[in-house]
Amino acid sequence: MGCGGGLFRIFDYYGFPRGCGGYREDSCDSYIRDDFDEKMTLLKRMYAEGIIDDRQFERYKQMIYDNAISFEELMDIRRRNLNKIKQQEQKRGTNSTDSDIDAKMQKLQQARLKVLQVKDKLRQRIDELKAERDKMENMAESVIKISEEKTEEFISKKIEIEESIQRLTKQDSELEKQIEEIDEMIKELQTKKLEYEAVKLKEEIENLK
């Protein structure tokens, strides 16, 4: 391999010193065979980056001393380990996002249940008030010929009850809108969950290749 080969382009990319003069100015071959310093520099960088652990560092260092591993092989190890780290980080990020989605969906479901419980109580109270309203109307009709004062009293109570019914009915409508909003948010989260599941499945398939 000549001085302008791929090995020196790798040096340029990772910031290693380039040129044949580091050992013997008249021979590129001697530089390639005697690339101990470059191997050690790369190994130390891999260790500093957290790509390899203590055990691997000692193992590869001994292999460098024994000239049992090439610079290109160390580069391949670095690339493979970087890819593994990247995949693990992506997987952790996906799982974390997936958990966040599940937690949000659970909170929304709980909120939806509470709203439904309040709506049930509201409607129950509305039905009770409607019954009282009808009762006041009937009593007003029954005493209209007997007592004008009693008639006005029952009509007044009926009006008060009707106002209460209208207020509770309005609150019931607002709660219905809240349920619709919650349902929409749940659908959006379900869509996101499916998207992340698709990403995870794609990663699993890629890892099988």
C-alpha cells in the first residue's frame, strides 16, 4: 500500500499524524509495519470515549505489543462498538418514550373516568331537579284557584329549580367537551405508540441482518 492509500486517509479523518517520515523517511512499508504509536493512540481514544472497558483495553494493548492486531482491525472494532452504543441509546430512547406515552395514556384514562363520574352525578341531580320542578308546577296548578300567594310561591320555586337545571346542564355540556378532548389526545398517543413500535420492530429486523 502506498503513502496515499486508505490508511492515511483514515489518519486524516481521525486527526492522526500523516506521512511516512515518522519512522523512516525512505520507506512507507516500514511505517505501516511499525505503527505502534498510532495503534496505541487509537486504543487510548477508544478507552477515553468509553467504547471499550478496562478488560478490553488491556487485551488490545497486549495484542498491539505482540503485533497481533492491525490498525485497520482496531478501526473496525471502534466502528462496530460505536454502532452498538448508538443502537442501545436509540433503544433506550424508544423504550423511554414508549413508557412516557403509556404513563400519559394512563393519566388521561384516569381523568376521563373522573369526568364520567362527575357527569353521572350531574345527570342524576338534573333528573332529581326536573322531578322537583314538575312537582312545583303541579302544586301551583292545584292551588291556583285556592290561593294566589301559594301559587306564586310554587311558581317561584319552580323558576329557581329551572335555573339550577340550566346551570347543571351547561356544566354537563362542558364536561362532554372535555371527554371529547381527552379522547382525541388518547388517539394521538395511540398513534405515537404505534409509530414507536414500528421503529422498534425495524431496529429488531435490522439487528437480525
